[in-house]
Amino acid sequence: MLDRSEIDTQEMKEKDRRYLWHSMSPYSEHDRPMIVASAQGAWITDSEGNRYLDAMSGLWCVNVGYGRQELAEAAYNQLSTLPYYPLTQSHLPAIELAEKLNEWLGDDYVIFFSNSGSEANEVAFKIARQYQQQIGAHSRFKFISRYRAYHGSSLGALSATGQAQRKYKYEPLTSGFLHVSPPDSYRRPEGMSAEAFNRQCADEIERTIVWEGAESVAGVIMEPVITGGGVIVPEPSYLTRVEEICRKHGVLLILDEVICGFGRSGQRFGHHNFGVKPDIVTMAKGLTSGYLPLSATAVRKEIYDAFKDPEQYGHLRHVNTFGGNPAACALALANLAVMEREGLVERSRVLGERLRAEFDELLAHSLVGDIRSFGFLLGVELVADKATKEPASADVVKRIIGACKRAGLIIGKNGDTVAGFNNVLTFSPPLSCTDEDVDFIVRTFKQVMAEVAG
Ligand code: PMP
């Protein structure tokens, strides 16, 4: 193993430049990658020994924090016993994890394992389409999702995504994906209550179903709260109205819990905050806290049962080689055991409330238009003008993120460059943060904002 003190950073940066193609990085930034060498708790250390508090948990996923030996050991032990077998047959870690996920979901679901959030959503689309066929609704193939939402990078999941910036270079995408307005209450029409605006947004889904012809629509997919698209938190009644519309029109409700799941929302799953019962739930990220790739598509038992008809050869025509890898499942079980033992779901709620209370002071800042949060997940919407709500320029956003990094704090930025919204700073720290970690986030961000104000 490479000892950090022995890393020649310049040489590694040269090799990085030469051999590695990074995700989502413009080439100017690509020329200056940070090489992360180790991590512990909420803190990462780069190859030059600089420490940063990772307030984005990597890509919203390291929920239990870095450096958990028991997760590494669970994977090691499983690799030593049975490193691999496909889930065309079965193995113990997958069975145990599927049972544990039912406990976490608090309802009766059957679990299909894959490797990434994108794949979990692809599986959901295929199951939804085939399910509709199995029950005789042969013409239902369309899906409805929201603008600004992110559902993944593969072509189907990207088609469901509502961010032009990620899509327009790769079109034409998969047909049959429609988009409606997100319940972005900050930008609601003047004089309208947030409640009425959310109702209007939910009703847009019903209008779309009716105009398209309900008999052509297979499902609606949404996150409980839009995370990567700018932390857009609906009114509590929004999701129940969406559920009602789906039931009325025979459309499946698919909830993407890839970020909202596993405690991030202050409940075990994001939808537990809203009292709805989704037909399909997709999950990834926090399932293993990012330590190994694993994702899951949880499907209501009644839907699974529709695939049992032997006359129609009704089995699911989907397989993946690595999904439900035994070591990844064993690690996920260890990860959930840590969350339960340390009460991290409850901690997420407590830390989230604290972060929110501290950040609310920033509403007085000239650049801060809105602050939104959901559990231990928070977005700060930056504006150039509070009256017109014109988004802050990319330059201002970049300056704040850069200043935070220089002060030892990694934060995120989300939205949609093409649509002109790329102005929401995001915070999604490990749920295992100490009180001092949260103090550091608050202190550092406030200092940076005070400097940028000038
Ligand atoms: N859904 C949501 C809500 C996500 O945030 C992401 C990833 N950021 C995905 C799906 C796709 O997950 P992955 O990158 O693991 O494919």
C-alpha cells in the first residue's frame, strides 16, 4: 500500500493528467486535480497532507463517515468465504440484506440488486413497463418526472433527468419520458401560497397523464426532495397528492431514494417524512456509504407477484453480473448495523436542525436568496438580486466554493447551467459528524460569506 508520506504529488498529478478521465470536470480544473490519499470521520486528507472537512460526503454518500474498519472487515471476511456468485442463484448476504431492507422500509418489498443508482432506476423502468404488460395494460410505457431532477447517467435514467445541461450533448435519448414543473416554492408566482403552488405542480402531473392518455403512462418517478437539482423541498401535502393521482390513473409511483435514503432525511427513508407508500423504491449511495458499489430496486410484493404467471413466461428479462455482490451486501449490512447502533438517523435529524438554525442567520446576507433543508441536507440559493431572484453569477458561486476549499471545507454546487440555475450551494455531510465538525462547517462558511459580501 502507498504511504502518503511517500507520494510524489507532482509525479502523480502528471500521471493523473495523462491517464485519467474525470467525471464532470472541465479541462481547466482537470489540470489541477486533488489527489485524496486518506480519510477519517468527516475529514479527507490530500496527497500533500492538507485536510478538508468533506461536507458533501463524497457524492452525497459516505453517511457513516470514512475509516470504518468494521465495514472493511465485513467485506474482507465475505471475500474470504465467498467472493462472488451471481444472483441467478442466491447467497446469504443478499438474503439477509433484502430482509434488513424490508425492515428499514417498514413494508413488504422484494429487492432486486444492481451496482449504481442509475442502474437501480433502469431496473425500475423495466419492471414498471413489464408489470403494466403483465396485468394487461399493454400500452403503458411512458414515465413522468420533474425538470431539475437528476436520476442518473445511463440513457434511460438520463431521459428521466430534467437537467438540460447533462442531456443535450447526448440526444436523442430514450423516448417516452415526459417532464413537469418542480414544486420550487421560492420561485412561485407572487401572491400564491406555497401550499397552493405545490398543489398546482402536483396537478400538472395529472393534467399530463390525462393529455397523454392515462392508458399510455406506466409510472411517475421522483425523489422525495429534489437534491442534486437544487434542494427543492415540497410542501408535506405534495407527495400525498402525487400518490393519489398515481393511484387514480393506474400509474406506478417510483421514488428515487438514492440520496434521500438511509438517514439523510432524518428518517430512514425520505418518503417516511410524507406518509406515502411507493410502488417502487430505488436506492444506492448510503446503502454502503460508498465503500463498495451496490444499489437496490425495492418493489411492492403485489407487483412482484404479477411476474409469476408461468403461462406468459412472465419473468423479468434483466440480469447483471455484479449486482448484489456478496462482499458489497455484507458491507451494506455492517453499514446499516453502524447506523442502528449509533442512532445516525436520529443524529441526522438533530444535526440537520442545528445546521439549519445556524444557517438561517445568513438569510440577511445580500447574496442569499433562500435556504432549504431536509434532514442533514441543506441548500443555499445564491442570487444576484433578492428582489428579482436573478441567480448569482457562476463566478460568484465559484469564488465561494474556492474560498471554502482554501479554508478547509468542501461544499457542493448544484442546479442546471443550461437553464441558468447553477446557483445552489449544497451541504450533505456525513451523518456521523461530531458537534465540532458542524461548528467548523458553520464557522467556516459564515467567514467565507462575510468576506465575499464585501
Ligand atoms: N438518482 C439520484 C437522485 C442521484 O443523486 C444519483 C447520483 N447522484 C443517481 C440517481 C445515480 O446514481 P449513480 O451515480 O450511482 O448511478
